[in-house]
Amino acid sequence: NAGVTQTPKFQVLKTGQSMTLQCAQDMNHEYMSWYRQDPGMGLRLIHYSVGAGITDQGEVPNGYNVSRSTTEDFPLRLLSAAPSQTSVYFCASSSGFHTEAFFGQGTRLTVV
Amino acid sequence: AQSVAQPEDQVNVAEGNPLTVKCTYSVSGNPYLFWYVQYPNRGLQFLLKYITGDNLVKGSYGFEAEFNKSQTSFHLKKPSALVSDSALYFCAVRERGNTGKLIFGQGTTLQVKP
């Protein structure tokens, strides 16, 4: 089983460029989320979704867009990258409120 | 708004000694509580969760956690630490009835020395 798959694993962007981080899960999970991990800050929730067609903002949504057109995919878009978005990004999915989340391996993004 | 606090950036313990990693939370109502572990350059792995019932929850790799409603705490414990337990540990909370938002603490680095 693939679980949660994130692509790419590494990415370097120039300030102002746009890109999409991909996240796909094959477990038919309804809940999906994007987090960023920065030293000393833990994991901070960017956006989350409770099902196809439904998304909501997390703790740090500014500068990021998401959509959820299918149950399997939850892409994260950076419209105009900034150095402050240099971070490690994790996608997670779970089947319900009370179940554990499964995480992808992360995308290390550097904005120069 | 829900929040999680892990008051210690790092916990140091000798191999064979008991360990505790602290977590306190703030939610309106009863929470779902989770512990995750992260090894270097890896994603997060689930350790254990509290949903309801017995306040002492047992999880993977010999870890356990105690839910204390009055102190709004969910401390992670292990009776005898191993060097291989050295990692970054995260506590997380989700409100019941919430639309699925899972919030994490800042993380605590556990260092187990031989």
C-alpha cells in the first residue's frame, strides 16, 4: 500500500514563482490536511479538508491555496513564493475524527 | 480555539530510566488526543491515542500516556527508555464535533543516552 504520497520530495523556487505540491492517498480517507514544519514551531496547520469539495483554513493559510476535487488528491498551491515559505511541508490523511492521521514523507521547499 | 503546549523543548534521560514527555491542551469540550514520533528526515508516525474510556492508554513500542481531564494533560510515558527512542515527539488534539482540525504542539526532542 502506498499510503500518502507527496511529490516532489525537494524543490527550490525563486521568489515570486508559483508551484503546486502534490498529495495523494489511496486509503479512501475523507480528511486531508497540509502542515508546515519549521524549527521550534512544531507542525502548523495550513489548510484542511473533510471531503471532496470542502476545504477550510488552518492556522497559517496566507499565501497558500487548496482544492479538493477528488477524495484521493489534495494539492497545495503557492501562488507567489516568498522566502518565508521555506519549510518542510507534510500532507496527512485520516478516515475520521477519532482516527490517527497518516503522513507523507514530506516536501522540503527552499525559496531563494 | 484549540491549542496544545509541550513545555519542554528537550528531555534527556539515561537508557533504562523511565521517561515522561509532557503535553497540555486547551479545547472546548472533550478532546481526541494523539502522540506522534518523528525520526530524522522522516514523516510522523502514530504512537497512541485517547478517545474515551480508560485514562491510561497503551501504544506502540512500549509507550503509554495518561489522560488527566482536570489538569488538561496527556503526558507520554515509558517505564524504561531505549537509545532508539531518541526522536522528536509531538502531541496533537482534535476537538469533538469539530470539522476535523488536528492541531499539534511544538514538539519535544527526546535524547536517551547510553
